[in-house]
Amino acid sequence: MSVEDSYLVGTSATDLLGETIGRNLARTAARFPDSDALISVHQGIRLTYAAFHAAVEETARGLLALGIEQGERVGIWSPNRAEWAVLQYATAKVGAILVNVNPSYRSSELGYVLKQSGTRHLVLAAGYRGADYLSLLEEAAREIGPLSTAIVLDDRAPNAAAERSITWQEMIEAGASVTPDALRAREAVLQFDDPINIQYTSGTTGFPKGATLSHHNILNNGRLIGERCRYTEADRVCIPVPLYHCFGMVLGNLACTTHGAAIVYPSEGFDPVAALAAVQAERCTSLYGVPTMFIAELGHSRFAEFDLSSLRTGIMAGSPCPIDLMNRVRSQMHMPEVTIAYGMTETSPVAFQTSVDDPVDKRVETVGRIHPFVEAKVVDPDTGRVLPRDMPGELLIRGYLVMLGYWENEPATRTSIDAARWMHTGDQAAIDTDGYCKIVGRIKDMVIRGGENIYPREVEEFLYQHPAISEVQVIGVPDARYGEELCAWVRVNEGQQVTREELRAWCKGRVAAFKIPRYWKLTDSFPITVTGKIQKYKMREQSICELGL
């Protein structure tokens, strides 16, 4: 193959880790027992590595006391809290598969995820941002049946939603009956290729699918992300991004614990002032966020009040970063070594990342170079042939980081991962002669709103439940704040009427707020091809023009 072909392979002077997440945490705790491991600012919790590891083991024994077996699914439905991280590592210790539930989900979405994953045990907060999780769980349970166990992080427990309802503290107390030797015995049978995490993503087609990830996938990806950021035990990483997503639990938690760095949660959900205050108070050296978060921080009226001089690096990911924003983050936020990361849930997630010493133009115009132990190629999406450098095509990824597959969905797995184990990202990219990757578009029809992946078909299927809607098509349109917003084209049943305001109001409380279209177009027709296929690109062009975007 010519050196000018768009094929890359990442190399490294170090080896991949061949161990479980629990074993790796134990090694880190032994090396840095007195160093800060986890600081949850809004909860007033501060744990050293010795204390964090002890809390993880205590929780793992609690899970064993509940009878949770290796391979069983344990859901977590909560905003960012210390318990989230403790459970992440505790489930890894006992070989249970952690199922991440989006804190924005409502009853129908919650029920779908619990049923599809076969989750019978759920750890949940009592509520978040006005949503009563306990009531929503009971509503979901009426559709899918009661869970085996509901473990509430707060003092309240649900009634009919589970056969056994306890608080987090009651689970911890139950763990006292399980000996440390019993936990060691469970850990001894675990393998690093075992599935350990299911994250729901809209992927490339249809309803959310559970990307199934192993210890090996996410432990090594977290470690290599930290290497690219040059983390050591002296680093303190502010993580305002959600833990239910790979950004929080892999780029955040695992990048820290593989290096002995401190994890800092400023708030339950993103709040620009809380993030800035945490950086100042905890002397953070690294700050994470999607572009919209950095925009909110830089644009806040109190921005100048905070001392950010301790910062040196961070990660911006989730959606394309405007060049001007990158320059402002580097200069005004004292983050000269900020990096850009690219990936997808199905690749654990990071495949490309800029380095702290990359030229400025490469750090603002590309997503960096290939990660160690990862292969990438750019192909013609129609023929599958590798393209020359600088020619855009579909980006394919292969290596240790590719997920095991979609949970209980072999057809979707085969569609996304080919026979040679290449993950088809659906993203249009070009690789330059220096090996830097530039994402130039998306072949797939996913919308990314403020770092949230939204597949239009899922929203369309939901909207079809409205009695007045005859046909609906959902597209993404540009937005200065969130990168993209949803726009729904709706054809109403003959003889019926409905307003945009009525449609928007009908959605509220039934589906996550970020999936509710911002723009609505009532129409009698859709642009189609001669074979009758909807031309969404024409809808997008027309909407952009009509909305003045």
C-alpha cells in the first residue's frame, strides 16, 4: 500500500494494560494512598485514593450481598455524584455490567433501556432538575414490570417499582456480611475482555442501541487519553461533563485513576459558575467540556472574577470546535495545552486526539493524530476502497477500542462492524500527509446538539404518537450555541389542526428536553427523489434559508 494512502496505525513505547478496572484501581491506590482521588464539590465529599478504594470495595461487597452475579446488569440513573464513580468501579470489581441511563430520560426512554438491556437492578437518585425519578420509575415499571432491586441514593425508596427497595446506605450496611475474601474470589474469575459497561447511543440507525464495552476497551482508552494530556499524580481534573457518557466516565474518571490524578466534580449538572469556582478552589490543572460549555464559561458575566491560572490543559470534544473558541480557551482560560478529542461511544470513545505540543493550526483545524494501538483508514463509502491522503471519505476505526458489539442486537452490530472488525463511523473525514485527521461532515444522519447525539428517526417515531400528525421528518440545522438544533417538518392529518406551540407543549414531560425540536414547519409536502425517498439535505437547505440561520 502506498504511503500516500489514507491508512494510519498508532504506535507506542508502552504496552496495553492486560488487567481489569478493579485491579488497576487497587494498584493506583497502593501507589498514591494519601493523594486526592475524588472531590465532589457540591456534596462536600473529599476522598483520598485509599479512602476511595475502600468505598469502592465496601460498595462491591454490598452488591454481592444483594446476590448480584457476574454479567448481571446494574443500571445507574443519576446526575454527577460521588456515588456514581464509586458504583462504576464497584460493578467492575464484581463483574456486573454497568448500564448508563441518561439523567434527562423520562419514563418511556427509561423503560426501553431497562427492558432492552435486561437490567433488573437500578441505582437511582430521588430526582434531578424537577424530575421525580421515583415516580418515573414506577410509571416505567407499570409497562415493563417491577425490577428486582431499586437502590436509592437518597433517603427515599420507591414503592411498587421493585421487588426490593432499599437506600444506598442500606446496601452498604448489607455488605458488612460479605467478607473481603469473598470479594477477592469474585475478582479472581474476572477477565479483562469481559463486558463491563453498556452505553446507549443512537448509533447509525434506528432506536438507541447498547454499545457494550469491556474492561480492556475503556481502561486502556482512559489511560491513553491521560497520556496524551500528560497527566501525573499532580493533576487535578475538573469534570463538568455528564458521567453517563464516555466523556465523563472514560476521559474523566478512568484517565484520572490510571494516573493517580484527582477527579473533581463541580456540580450535579453543568453550571458555568460552579465549574469556574471549582477550578479556582481546587487549583485544577485540567478542565473538560463540549464547545457550548466553554462558550458559556467565557461568556458569563462573572468570568473575570475567577483565578484560572492553575489550568494548563483540558479536553474539548463532543462536537466541532470553532477556531475562535479554541484560541480564546487557550489564551483567556490559561489552557495553552488544551486538546481536541474525536471518537464515538462504540470506540470507547477516543480514536484521535491532538497533543499538547502540536502546531496551533493542527490543534484548531483537526482532531489530531491517531491514538496508540489504533488503526484508521478513509474509504470510498460506495466501494470500500482506501482513498488517497487529503481526499474525504468514510472514516473506519479498528483496534482494542472497538466495542464488543451492540447488546442483544447482532444485526446492528454486523452493520456497524464489518468482517475485518473495522468500525464504520459514518463520519466523513480526510487524513493529511502529516497524519492529522479532519472531520468534514457526517455520512450518517445523526444530529449532535451540545454534545448530545440524537438520531432523527427516534424523535420521528415519538412524534408519530401525536394524534394529529400524519407524517413527520426531523433534521438538524445549525445553531450558534449548541452546534445544531432539531427542526421537525410536520404534515397534519386531513381535517385536523395543530400549532407549533401545541406540538412543543405536547412533547414536554414525555421525552428528554434535548430531543424536543426547537423549530417546527407545518407543511403539505416533502422534497423527494423520483423513487420516493425523502431528501433531507434539501429540507435542511430550505430550513436554513427560511429560518435565516
